[in-house]
Amino acid sequence: MPEIAARSLTTPEEIQRFYPTLHDLLAAYFDEQTRQLLAQPAAQLLPDSPFSHHREYLFALMMNYMDMLQPHRLAYRQMQRAWPTSPRLSRVLLTHAQQFLQQALQKSQLLSWLPATTASLLILPAWLGVLRAWHQDEGPDLSATMKKLDDQLRQAQEYWHYLPALVRRILAT
């Protein structure tokens, strides 16, 4: 906390007043990064083609998220190792992942017929798989991460086609 305070030109006490724990500070950082990413216009994420396909836009949002995390890769790897033994860290990371997915799905209008919370829970396992691939991807262009994300979205898309009929069947019973 003293290092963060020094870089912020404030005191550790002032930071602690707003963010009592490092987990609170981490959550606030993730929220701000997500807000900045989602504030970008669609044309900025897909400059070569007009925004026409919801899946491609979601893909672009997710890859830009990976680009946003890239400078913090070492810290993220350390969090990944600590995750299984830290319930608070797990809660912060999973909550943030679900919130990011809710907002990204709303912005991309993919699965717009489902409540955002439900849609984000459907794609959360795929997103966690992509994050795991990103941890292992040492390539400068993140091609393995892009391939994993594309594969996960294609697989999820196959399931999404069956959801409307499944929901109708559940509601009919």
C-alpha cells in the first residue's frame, strides 16, 4: 500500500479510507478498466468493418480486455496462484469477471433475449478457460488466446441456438 500511495501522491491512510483492503483496491481498479474499455465506440474496436455481427463485437471486447491486462500479466499470474487459497480474492475476481461479461454482453447485444445475469453465467466458464489460455500464452500477438476465445465462443454459440427452445419447454411445464 505505501508504494501505491507514493505513486498516487497521497498517503496510505487516505487510500485505506476509500479502499480498506487490497481486494477493495483491486476491485476498484478492475471496475475502472472495464468502464474505460466499454466506453470505447464500436467503430474503435472493429475499425475495418462496420459493426454488424454481435459475436465479432463480443470477441473484440474480450480481446481488448486481454490487451488491457497484458501490462499486469505478472501480477495476474500471482493472483491466479493465490486464488484457490484466498476466498476474498476469488470473490473479487469472479464478481469482476461476471460483471465484465454482463456489461460486454449487453453492449454487444448478444443473447439480448436473456437477462444479463443469466447470459453472463452461461459464458463465464468459457471466459475462465480463455483467461487460463492467456496465462499460458507467451506469444507477442496472443494468437493462442485468440484461438481459444474463438473456439470457446463458437462452442457456446452452438448451445445458445438451443436455449430458446429449452426455455420455452421449461416455461411450458
